[in-house]
Amino acid sequence: MDGRNRSIEAVTAVDQLRRAFGCFPSGVTAVCADVDGVPVGLAASSFTSVSVEPPLVSVCMQHSSTTWPVLRRAPRLGLSVLAEGQDEVCARLASKTGDRFAGTDWTASDDGAVHVHGATLWLDCTIHAEVPSGDHDIVLLRIHGVSADPDAAPLVFHGSRFRRLAAL
């Protein structure tokens, strides 16, 4: 059944599930690469560490994404865990229109991984595997390089809005 033909009950169930998933706070990542001399990127909140040996993380990519097929072809991907105050960067990267990198400082590696300045963590990655999973693919990324600023607070997404961590 496609999205246009869902019953009222199915739409309500999807909305309830989205609200329920929003109860779990997550960080927000930028997955970016230089593709033919142009930065290409998207925002993903479904990021998690997977393995230390081999070094793997995962992100989930929606099947309807028009950006992921472009990024998938890049030899290297930059994954930046966005920091507190980078909510506008996230909003631009999540946008369907406009220049996603307008007003964003970034750096591209020699291999084409693009990292967002000011992020709390930068990973230089290649695609290790993709696992079809419902309306998304779980993408396992192998880490080839890492740089971190553990003192920078992460951007947190919870309940459909950006939040801050508070020290106890």
C-alpha cells in the first residue's frame, strides 16, 4: 500500500508511531561528501555506534531520499555530529530546497569527505554494508578517520524540536 492510499487508521498509527519514536532523544548528524566539486549532504538523526573492531557506525536512510543515491556514489563520506547551536545548519541540510550549505563552514578531505566546522565529532567513512529495513536502509559505515571535541555539547533532537543537554 503506498502513502496515498493509506486508511485513516493507518495514517493515525503512523502519526502515533512517529510521536512515540520522538520520545527518544537523539543527536543529529550531517552525512556529506564532495560530489563533482559540489558539497552534497543530508541530516540524519538515526546514528549509532555499532562496532569497535571493525570500526563501524550506522545511519538510516529513507528510501524516498533523493540525496542518498547521490551520496552513495561518493568514495568517502564525512559524518559530522552537529553541536549545540547548529540547529540552523541541521534545518538547511534537512531541507528539500535551497542551498543546503549556505552559511555553513565546511571542509572537504582529499578523498571527498565533507565535514561541518564546529561539530562535536567528525568521522571519515566508507560504506561497509546496506541492509534494507522497512521504509529505510540501515547503512553501516566503516570509520577510517576520527576527530572529536568532547567538550562541545551535541545538538539534541527530542519531541520534534531541538533541545540542550543540562548538567546535573
